[in-house]
Amino acid sequence: MHKSGEMDLETILVVGKKKPPVRAVDVAEDLGYSKASVSRGLSRLKTDGCIIVDADGRIALTEKGRHIAEKIYERHIVLSKTLMALGVDEETALSDACKMEHDISDASFAAIKAHVEKNKGQSQK
């Protein structure tokens, strides 16, 4: 899946937690993209079986779409918190995590996550 599709799915997940139901305009607004651009991406996600769009334009994640969205969102949270713990300012950490979350391998992410979990309490001593 392309980075843009992953971003759209993650945005649907996050926006849906804040203010359901999610519509294309909400995704476009959150990402800062045009509604036309988001509509093309959502059409691909629908074809790929990642989302369902009802007659009123409400977007829902399928099981497949939710799995991808939650994976990307978890990466974003873990990577941004890790970068901030290392002393990176919040704005840079969030921006860098957004780039990294799409390209990092499952193995590397699992290793980072395991390292963070293992060392959780040590930085507070």
C-alpha cells in the first residue's frame, strides 16, 4: 500500500475517534489536502477493500483497513514518543515519526518497541 493510503487510513481512524462519523471533507481538512485529492485516494481504498462508504458519505474502516490504520497509528505514537524521550522537540518528533512510520520495517519497529518497553522505567530513575 502507498504511503498516502496509509495516511488516509490513519486519519480516518484518528478523526473517527474524535468526531464520528467520518466524511471525505473531514479527512481532507485534517490532512490539509483538497477534497478531490482525498476522494481519489478514498476510491482506491474502497477498491482495495479497506473502507466502506455509505450512501450518506460516511466512511467506515473494514477489518483490513482498521488493521493497517492501527498499525500505522501505533508506529506514529511509539516513534514520536521515543524521539521526544531522546530530546527531540515535539514538532520535529511528530513530523519525523510521520515519515518513519511508513518506511520502517516490521522487524526494526518491533525491536524499537521492545527496547522502549524493556527500558520504560529506567529513564525516570
